[in-house]
Amino acid sequence: MQRNSSEKQVEDLQLQPDSTDKNVEIDRDSLEVSLPLNESVATIPNGNNRAGSRTSTLAAQKSEQLLKTLQAHKHERQIIILQDFPDPDALSSAWTYQLIAQQYDIKCDITYAGTLSHQENIALVKLTSLPAIRTPLQSFKNRDLSSYQGYVLIDNQGTTSTLLAEVREAAIPLTVIVDHHNLQGDLKSEFADIRPGVRATATIFTQYLQSGLLQLDSSMSEHVNCATALMHGLHSDTNRLMQAKEEDFMAAAYLSRFYDGQLLNTILLATRSKRVMDVIERSLRNRIVQNNFSIAGVGYLRYDDRDAIPQAADFLVTEDNVHTAVVYGIVHDEDEEELEVVIGSLRTNKLTLDPDEFIKEAFGQDSAGRFFGGGRTSAGGFEIPMGFLSGSNENSPYAKMKWEVYDAQIKQKLLKLVNPKDNLISSDDE
């Protein structure tokens, strides 16, 4: 499966500014930017960078629209919903939004349903005092949501959060959505900034800062820590800036005036736990390699060890003659016996493979039309609820049988794309 052709010239792409009216419906035709993910920045012969100029114009337009939205909601309270297992990009961007909104006396609570299990994410939250609070689904159901006048989605579009259904049931309107992933479905939001061509949501929020929505002060520890978190988000979602585009480098240059390099280095050097190393070892032992794809099932994992799966995928993709790695397992919550989900991560260094397209085609949609997964440049993930088959893992033979069924089914879906009869995905050598 290959990405769409990028032969179209950058100068032919048109910016179509969104309306600032409330309840703007977002669809593929109204997206501000739809540059192919592998589109390179065009350099105009006379020295002017037209693509860069249009990016700056878009950032300014979006900053102005967000400003008007915040002014219209002064003195309100909002809840920021992150994906169940938030990454540095989501955490840092949510914190930035919270600080921007504070200037308009808007109180924001940042929450997520899952857990932080990646060692860098744990270090980020602890060392910067990042104000994100875990609220398990059962606790969230018992929470009084009537005090919130709006909810905010950052670095996600609701498809990766189990809290979204409760927020919608409480009839809380979607006020703001900012994301850099491909559009996941029809959404209605008062303000929307969805830019699939941008490598990190942290880049978008740094552009808001550059536009003057918040003046960072290097003498304020909260601002320094937030800038450090944003730099970590950039670093994480651009593969240590190796896949960064011009706007990401410009954002990093701006943040370099405020962030704490020693603090960031401490976060990045957080050590892996023994359980993570065990999952990586399991992925090595169980992997199969076909057509430069490495596919590995790692069995059952505790809920708190969920982030070992993407780390194992990161490791497998470094193997010689492998350009794409997919690692998956059944994650279960020991506190909520019936909560089980198949979780997987994809990592690729093949430029012509679109993780979002690959995962959506492999696993499809649920009965409500929501995709089981998606992705961005070089990375993707999927979550498949087990429903009726959840739980009962105290019966070892049954647990083994259940894993074997899911393992075989997932491999079958992946291998249909890896080894298609119609050559849907071809190797680079062909």
C-alpha cells in the first residue's frame, strides 16, 4: 500500500481558511492543509519559500481563530481529554493549551483514562510537574461533569479515549480540537485545527506561542518546564528530529530560548524497566519476518506495561532487512477483570508505506464506523476490544486458547497486506 503521489506542485495547493463560526463541521473537504505526508518543502528559485509562507499564514489564521474562541469562553471551565495512553506530544500540547487558556480565566483539567507506562512519559510528568490526572473510566462515570462548559481534544480525535462516550452523554460541547493525525471521522467543533502534514501537535502549539497567544518567560519555572515538555514532544514525534520538517525546526529553534536542556536530557535517559525488557525479548523470540515486515505477538501484558509494545516495535524495526515492525498483545487490567483489549504498534522506515492507511485497511472499522486504529508518519497503532471474550484469565488453558485465536487472526489480517496476491504492497527491491 503506497501513499498518494506527491508529484503535485506545492504552489498548486490552496489554503482554505475555516470559518470561526460555532459548530463548524469538519470533513475532508474543509481541512486547511492536506499535503501528502511525504511532501517536501518546495524552494522557490527567487529565494522565497512559498510553502513556508503559506504555513506561516495558516498558523497566524489559526492563532487568530483560537484567540477569538478563547475570548468567547472567558470564565468557563473545560476538560481536556487525552488518549488513554498519552505520549509526550499530547501531554505537552495539553499543558500549553491550559496555560494559554488561563489568560482568559478558563480553568482546564487535563485527564486520561489509561496509564503512563513508558519510562520517558513517567519521567516527563514527574520532573516537570505536568498537571495531567489519570481518571479511570469507572471513576470518570461517577464524576460530576456538569461544571464543564466544553471539552477539548488534543493530539487525538476521540477514537483513542474511552472517556469520550461519557463526555458526550453529559451533552458537553466540543469546543476545541487540535491534532496532527489524519481525519478519523466527522466531528463538530467550535474551533478546529487538524493538520495531517505537521509532524507533531507540539509544533502547532509552539506556532500559537510564536503568534503571541502566550509570552513565555524564562524566569518562570512553569514556562521553562512547559517549553521543555514541548521540546520533548517534538523530539518524540519527529524521531529525534530526523523526520522533522522546516516548521518543526523553526518551532524547536523558538523553544531553544526557554527549555531546560539538562532536564530534557534526564527525561530522555530514563531507564527501561525489567518488564519492558522482557516484552522486547518476547517480541524477538516470537517474530516472523516476511517481505521485510517483522510481526510479533507478545501474549498477555498488564495494563501498566502497555507502553512496552511500542518500545518493542521500535526495537524490531532496527533489525537488518526489516523496514516495518508490528508488535501486538492482549492488555488486561488487573483491577477491572473484564477489561481486555488487543493493542498493537507499528513502526516503519519505509517512505512509501502510510501507517494510517495500512492499519485502517488491515483492521477496518467497528459497527459504529470507527476505525480500530490509525497512524502518522513512520508510526501507527490499533486497539481492538475483546468484548464478550474478555476476562477469565485465571483459567490457564482457556487463556492460552484465546491468545492463540487472536494471534492467528491478527497475523492473518496483516499477512494479507504483506503478501497480497495482487501485489498491493511491494518491497523496495521490486
